[in-house]
Amino acid sequence: MLTVAAVTAVLALTATACGPSEDHANAEPSNSAGQTSDNKITIPDDLRDRLKEHGVDLDKWKNGEWKNWDKDTWLREAKDFINPIIEGLWDPERMRDADKAPEQPVDNDISGDKGVTDPTPAPVQATHAQSPYHDNAAESGKLFFDGPEGSMVCSATVVKDPANPGKSNMVWTAGHCVHAGKEGGWYRNIAFVPSYNNSGLSLAELKNAPKEKIAPYGVWWGQWAQTSDQWIADGGPTGGQGAPYDFAVLHVALEKGSTGKSLEETVGSALPVEFNAPAVPKIGSMTATGFPAAPPYDGQKMLQCKDKPGRLSLTEADPTMYRIGCSMTGGSSGGGWVTAGQDGKPTLVSNTSIGPVSAGWLAGPRLGKEAKGVYDAVSKKYAGQ
């Protein structure tokens, strides 16, 4: 059994079928919120209408109704994603407190795997990314969200948007960081903080740090999220089922309204995504980046593992995954795996998905047509905006 390498409930991973197309998205996208002349957040009428369709009163939602996780109110279908901005919800204290690992321990045994699986890699000790993080990994950040178990965290990466060159608002993460899978629905209050704790302050130092130290480039809320159909249909809490399809793309907007700059312009960088990466033997190394929060880590600092990848096959029916040695724990899920692209420049080729409860290694999906379908659909949805 495998556990999620995220600080969510135990990893829910999915299986088979193709990724969603743009048919799952609304034809006319809108911002999650706008900003009035008096600097107050406003909610677009179409979002209010979508909330009303599901019996959700926006005022009640913002005053705590979002904490209602009853099955009949937990939206789960691809087309039902809603994530209205609640200004100030993710304050410094709440971001620090979100660093917990509610997943239950599971066995490390993966005997019975079929297909091509290389020997278990030797553990690689994660190293602290050099601070300020923005100077060395400007695309990386931390993802915050709420689920039935409380406030939780993952990691994520700013990626390029083909429809908006140089002005991307797209973020790559794991599917289980936005949707609970078969037995649940979309997580709520999903927000991305690029270069979280940019100076690499300790937990003690962060307790007295202003929000600008914790979120130097702002808090960016998910306007739209899309993951694979496999994850939504079959994702489960344990076992690694569907891990080859454990990916998601967010389109985000700044919490306090537009500054006229996109996320990519704000942080100064975004990574291209490779959907046909070379075979494992041709890849010299991959670097995984994340904010591990389960012991022995506290989730406040960015860490990285660099290793030559091997292969991990959970079932013969599903694509083979990448696997590297790495000591990162829960909270690192969704963090980007980067290698040199065909042009020699850093390229995102996977994201952290699963790992054994004892740590030591991580596995991530090899991005193919399903992942490209999700990526292209989100890009097309916001083309020209």
C-alpha cells in the first residue's frame, strides 16, 4: 500500500479512461472575483448564479457554510468546480496551521506490481532550496486548501500558458490536491502562494513575520481547476490506484483583485510542460521541489531532491511512472519534477504523487495525452484573457 505524498487525507488515486476535455468547462469563463474602486472584492454574477444552482448562498458560504462537507452538498463533477475568494481567509496563522498530515499510516509493501518496475531507488536526502527561493525556483510555491479533515497543504508550480504567452495564470499540481476522488468532491478555498516563506525563516521566526514575508507575491485563488476523469471517477484513499493520472491544472487570480500583471509576470517565470518526455534511460536526472510538512519536516521551507529516475508500474493497464529516491514527506505532493527539455532549458515533466509512509522515494506520473488534454482545456478556457 502507498500513501499520499501530500498533507491531505491518505492519497486518493485513480485509474483508466481518458482525461477530461474542454466540454467539462463552462463556455464563458469569468474571474473568481473583481476589485471595486474602494478596493472591495466583488463576485461575478455568473459565479453567484452557479452557486445558486447548487443551493449555495454566497454570503452564508463566506460566513462558514463552506465547512459543510455533507455528501449532498459536496460538489464533485468536473463542471461543478467553484472556489469564491474569501478575502483574508489565508492569513499567516492559518497558513502555518495548515501544515499537518492527517493521512493514516499504510504498509510500504508494493508486492504484486506488474509491468516494468526498476529496483527501489536508494534514499536521497532532501536538501533545503537556497533562499531567497524566488531567485532559485521562482515558479515553485505552496498550495493551501480546505477539506473535511481541516486545512491542508500541497506544493505546485507556475507553468506556461500556450494561449497567453508570457502572461500565464496557470499552476500545475497533483489531482489529489484539488479533488478527493471517488468518495468525495472538489476541495475548497484553494489558493496558491508562490515563493512561500521566501527568506526560509524558521517556524518560530514566522510566528512574528508579516504576511509580506510569508506571501511576498500575493495569494492567488483558483478560478478554475481541472483534473483527470480517472481521478474523479475512481480515486481512493489508499493503495496508489490511478497514480499515473494524478495531475491537475489551476487557473488563478490574485486575491485582492487585478494589478494588471499575470502570475507569470508577477513572479517573473513559468515552466514549459513536456508531454512526451524521453524514456527513463535517456534522462540523466530529475529535480523534485516541494514543501514537505509531515515529520521530520514542518512545511515552512522549500526542499529539493535530485536523482536519476527509475520506473514504477502499479498495473499493466496503466502507464509506467517515474520514481526517484527522496526523503520528502506529506506536503510535497503536487510539486514539480523538472529536467532539461529538448532545448536544454528546465522543463516540467511530472509532479509528486505517491510515496511509502517510511519516505525514501517518491513517484510521479509520466505526462501523456490525458495530461495534455487537461492542460490544453484550461488554457483554451481562458484564451486571450
